[in-house]
Amino acid sequence: MNKNTYAAIMAGGIGSRFWPASRTAKSKQFLDILGTGRTLIQATYDRFLKICPKENIFILTHTDYIELVKQQLPDITDAQILTEPARKNTAPCIAYAAFKINKLNPDANIIVAPSDHIILKEDEFVRISELAIDFVSKNDALATLGIRPTRPDTGYGYIQYFEEEISEGIHKVKTFTEKPEKEVAKQFLKSGDFLWNGGIFIWNVKTILSSLEKNLVQVYDAFVEAEPDILTPNEKDAVEKAFITCPSISIDYGIMEKANNVYTLPSSFGWSDLGTWASLFAEKEKDYFNNAVNGKNVVVYDSNNNIINVPEKKLVVIQGLENFIVVDTDDVLLICSKDEEQRIKEFTHDIKMKKGDKFL
């Protein structure tokens, strides 16, 4: 295992599309969504133990989630938890990780990944990741693992790549496209040279710092000012000051869409971002009537194509439902047509206006 390989796991998001299971106080990454006995962040941590030493794994999270991280990842030290005092999208927290890791090891190669995705073929993920790590360690390159699309999904950004292989499994990126309309997504799928953007990035620390300096000057300058205090008792205060001056911007928009040294590895390792209840439905085992059930005491009659997520101790009887989402928590019950799932954000907005943050 290469001591120069580091992992930065992003775990600060709220996961609002998974409401009401995912809540502000305990977001999706801290839940056992699949019923495996391991939460999503625990599964992600386990996966990276196959790629780098445990002391090289850093968790990027919001200050609200520090205790949850410590509870669920007891092997992680306080120094490995990088906290963002404010949610400002992905670029500032990735910059923080890059500056800190650079002080620890200026030869570091870093893989950045979300904490709340699932990967079913872990051996293939490790193989592809190691190819990418080897490539960025030898080249001035920013790499991303592009997911081979299986359907014309409008919920993901897309990466178009050149056919020529630069190195084993490596292609130069032609374009990034934000979430397309359905007909455009169908054309992307048909063309064969588009991939889903899975938000998994690999780079050498020198390359990402250079890219930040060139493309995100405000973010770069904020952490240059903080850098002398990183790895000292003053780190927390310095980082809080840096975040105040940072804009809210994604690493995709801030760097990946602008840089001319971006490469991708077309990949198929059983990936899902579990971004919606529909995506969970696609991954879960189904009963005879195509219901995806998470709950030990669920009895279903005359019901088809539903996703049902209820407490294990509660007896739930469902009759006559077709194509619905049923989610029951201690204080919220959601019953919503699967076809209207995109309205969950609308529901939570209205609830916030009428009821405050109590149920969010």
C-alpha cells in the first residue's frame, strides 16, 4: 500500500432529497440506507482502507457532524477530521484538504470522493482508482472516474471524452455538461462517448494546488493565508477565517470545467449516488411484487412497485398502493407518488415556512 496515497471523504452534505430519513441533524451518509449493518460513510471508509493507510484518510465534514463522525469511525483521529464552519459547496473544503495534506506530504496523491455513494464492485473500483493514482503521480493531470451510463438519466452531469487512450484506461476530457433534458440525455447515451460525472476525483497535491491558484484565486489566497497555522493549535481559527472569504463554488465549476489537463477513466463498478428514493429503489432487492422494503415487520397486500422504509419495530400493513414512496420515521410520515419525488424539496421548503426546522 502506497504511503503517498491519501483519501479525502466529503461528508458535510444534508441529503435533503432523502427526507424524511435524511435530516439536518443526521444526514444520509450517517444512515444504514441499504440495511447492511454499515452506514454509507462506514462503507466508504472501509472501501478506502483497501487503497491507502488508515492514517491517510481524512473526513471533510460540517462542524455539526463531528460527533457523528467520531461515533461511526472510531479509528479516525481528531486531526483527520477537517471541519467546514459553513457549507460553501465542494471547492473550499477540497482546498483545505489539499493545503493540509501538502504540509504532511508534498508528494501526496489524493482521491476525493463523496461519503454517501454505493459501489457494489469494490475490487474493480480499487483497480481503476490505482490506475488513476499511478497516472496523476507521473503527469500534470486532474483525473475523474467517469461512470458508464446505463440509462438516459437527467439527474447527473455528463463527461464527454476523446476516444484516444492516453494511457491504460485514461482518456482526455472533451466537455462537461450539467444535468441535461431527457432528449439530450438520450442522445448522450446513444453517442457512446459520454459518462456520468460521479464526483470522484484523483490528483497529485501539487497539481490541485496549481489549479486552485490558476482558476480559483480567491479560494487559493484564503488558504495561503491560513497555511502557516495549519497543523498548529491555531488551525481551527485560521480555517474559519479562510471560509469567510471563500465563495460558495463547486470543484466541478471552479476547476474541472475550466482546466485543460482533465482526464477521465470510463468505469463500471456498480456505482450509484443514492441521490433519490428512486435510485435506492433501483439498488434494493425487491419482493415478488417488485416492492423494495426496508423494515422487518411489513405486510403488503395488492401493492406493486413501491419503496417502503419504516422502523424495524413497527408493524406496517399496506394495501392497494402502486408506485409510491412510503417513509416512516419517529416524527414524520411521507407518502408520495414515485412520479412526484422531485417535489420533496418543495415539500421541505413549505414545511420550513409553516413549521420551522423541527421536522427537517
